[in-house]
Amino acid sequence: MKRILIVGGVAGGATAAARLRRLDEDAKIIIFEKGPHPSYANCGLPYHIGGVIPRRSDLLVQSAEDFFQRYRVEVRLNQEVVAINSDSRFIVVKNLGLNEVYEESYDALILAPGATPVLPEVSLRAQEVNLGSQEAIFPLHTITDMDAIISHIYQRQARSAVVLGGGFIGIEAAENLVYLGLDVTVIQRSAQVLPPLDAEIASYVHDKLRDCGVQLILNNSIKFVQRTTNEADEGAALLSITLADDQELAADLIIGAIGVKPLTTLAVDAGLELGVSGGIAVDAHMRTSDPYIYAVGDAVESVELVTQVQRLVALAGPANKQARVAADNVCGIASTYKGPQASTIIKIFDLTVACTGINEKTAKSCGLDYDKVYLLGFNHASYYPGTESITIKVLFERPTGRILGAQIIGRDGVDKRCDILATAIRARMTAADLVDLELCYSPPYSSAKDPINTVGLMIENLQSGRIKQFHWHDVSSLPRDGSATLLDVRTRQECVYGTIDGFKNTPVDELRGRLSELDPSKPVFLYCHSGLRSYVAARMLAQKGFDVSHLSGGYALYAHSQKQ
């Protein structure tokens, strides 16, 4: 009987165990889980805090008893694996409940230790300190963390909260704390929240958070936390917070969500190799440097799909896929993991934000030859009730037109478009392929020419040379000394709501009749609200011999970008 041991449950470990059993009915499979829950939906934790998911039990995917009943997999809870003897192939386990240590041998070992929250050095974990006398910053990573936060909110009758970190967990926590009626402040060390987004797309998120009552403090961090001296006063906050710039805040609750780091101590002590970004190094079969040990999930680094660079990706989807690949190879099936592409999505009140592939920061750091297009489109036919705008940014490779990454923001239809582009990236599709996609159409769901088709057409136009564009970050460097013609082709009524300095208003529908006002020897730069009318104007002028470029994303994107 083959003995297969798994260190860690949740997404990676539990998925590996279930797959192993489906492949080998006779193997002895044991999961060792340091915590009290073998498999739970950690992505749902913020939503239970806010009451969106009312029942705590809905987060518990499977109990140890259920796992054994269904799969005959033994799950040992509150059991910490403290050492691996790779030479003799056994692990050392500490029973945390009984404070006893024992050994278990293995034929194959799968590591799924996950990651641990990174907390500021000024803080101590809330559940390890006396809240009445010391600093307290709550992580939000496990069921136990969630329970501690909920208990604190209700026991202290919390009215205000500070969230450290503007990543996905931090923003989800902020939203759900608002649902509870708390005054919420998000503190982000960098200039924007949600680092996978580029700055101009993140600016939409900033607006939404502020509109919904969240105070954003960017380019700042926490320096010191202490208990307030006036806690006895009715309504006084529990904690006093000093930031790096000496700004002071008061709050009843602090949640630390500045990121996670892979749990690699066990692997390092066992002599396993680490990768360039600090995660456990694995091959395409999820095998570590030891042929009998595999690793999956947040603790490993993989070759990213687009850039082919080793990186850490702490997401449930990749963890599940890696677990299946590891289980296959343990059972003699030579399957391979093709690499993550970091497809993610988040709900921010009534807004949805999604991204897949790489962002512009990554493209630059990897030295890729790329360009980008922006589309301000609609979720479905504009004449059908309930039309909502969608902003799409797509990166593509030059000169091939291969799709490299996408970021999309809107209220409806965002997930659909991002999933299509995620598939396109996985299949190494080009702009021409996007044009040819035949997608489902009916007025309540889309347009006859879906925004995805339009993105493909926009890229094709750029590649063919039929159109030239400039971007929001190029506007300030355009010549304003008379050597170029700068045109705003919106209506005069639209200009009331804002203009770009130096641009002369000439509505697109008047342009043909006013060509004599333009000097054909000067380059022309023009813009409209979204980029559609400016494209029409640019094509018109180009055919009349003008050297013309239009603003991708239009004034709408430019105006948002200026709010950084």
C-alpha cells in the first residue's frame, strides 16, 4: 500500500487528496493540518464579516469526518509537521493538542503549507496580546482570524476601522466593514490600491471607494499604535495610530492586509531548493528538488504564462490546478502545469474590476515590445435598458498582435469579457483572432460587435498603420507652441464639464467644413470623450493627408488619470 502524506489542507492539500483517491483507491492518504479546519473558503472570509454570507458554516467546505466518509482520507487536525527527513522518508509531527511528537513514513509527500500574512513590525497579532494594553493588528487569512475580528467588532461595539493594505483582501475587508456601518480608512504604502492594476485603471477604484465613504490614505504607512487614553469616554476609539508622516488617526479596529509570504521554513530545513522569488522551486510536474516530494499552492513559485518568469501567485485557481498535477504525477500520470496568468476579479460595492495576464509595469520590467489600447464600451446593446459602460485596457505584443494582458472595470459584463481575454492569452491568440471570435449576441447581453471584437479591430488598425494614437500620459508633453494642431472634437456642451489645456474645440460633425482652418504641414492631435469620434476624425484627416493621432481612451480616461 502506497503511503502518501500531505502537509496542509485548504485548496491545495484538499484538492490533491481528493484527486489521489480518485486515481488510487488503495493508497493510504493522510492530511496534516496545523489548524482546526481542513478545507474552507478563505476567499469568503470578508463577506461573512460584512454579513453578505450570513452563515459561518457555509465557509466550511468539508469537515475531517466528511472527508473520510467520502474519500477515506485521514485528516489530522491541529497537527503541525515540524521536520522532514528526506533521506529516510519520514516526517516529524507535533500534536498541538497533546503536545506530543511522532513520526510518519511516506512513499510520496505533497507540501501545501500555503502562505502567512505579513504584518507591520510595529504590531503584534491581536489574538496574542492583551487588547487593553498593547498594539493590536488583526490579520485576515484564516477562519480563526475572521472569528477574532467579528468578536472584537461586537464586543467592543466598534465604530471605526483602519485597513492596512489596499490589495484584494484589504479592499474586500474595507467594503464589508462599511456594510457594518463602520467608518473605514484604507492606508496604502504605494500611490494606488490593487497593485495588479495600472495607475489609470486604479483611479476608477479610488473614486468608487471615496464615493462609498472609504477614506484613502496613499503613499503612507503605519509607524506606531497605542491604546488611547480617553477610552472611557463614550464613543472614544480604542486605538491611536501614528502614520509615517506623523498624521494621527483613531480607530477601534486595525486589520492588516499588506500581503502574504510563502511558508517555506519546512522546505528549507529539509534542504529543498527555493526559487528566485523565495517560493519553493518546482518543475512542471510540481516536483521539488527531492524526487519524492511535491509542492503546490501559495508556497511555490511557477513559470508565469506570458513572461516565462518565475513568480509567486497566491490564488486559489492555480493552487487547485497544481494540486491535480501533483496528484497525477504521484500516481504515475505525467501531467504538467502550464503556469499561472494571475486572472483575478473583485467586487467593490456595485463595481467589478478584473484583470488577467500581465500589466504595464510587468511588461516594462521584462523589456517586452508592447503597445496598448483602451476601449470605453458598453455591457450590451446601447438601446436596451440598463446599459452600463465598461472600460477595457488591453496590452498586446508588437509586431505579432499577441494578447498579453487585460484590465477591465465596470458594473456589468466585466467577468465575461475578462474570461474571454484570459482564454485568448492562454491560447496565445492575436488581435486578428479577437476580430474573428463569434460570441453570443442578443441585445440584453451584448452587441452584434462585442467589445472584445472591437478591441481586436483597434489593435489591427494600429498595426496596419491606418491610425496613430497617443495616451493620457503623453498629453502634458504635446507641443503647445503652435507647431502642432490640438483639437477637441466633442460637442460644445461637453466642454462645459472639462477640457484639456491648449486644445481648440472643433466638433467632429463640423470638421469636414473647416478643413481650411487646419495647416496640413503640422501634426494633428485630437480627442473626444471615449475615443470613438476622435477615431472617426483621425481617419477623415488622415485621408486628406494630415499626420494625425488621437487620444486612446479619450477625455474620460484622461480625466480619471489626473486624479491620482
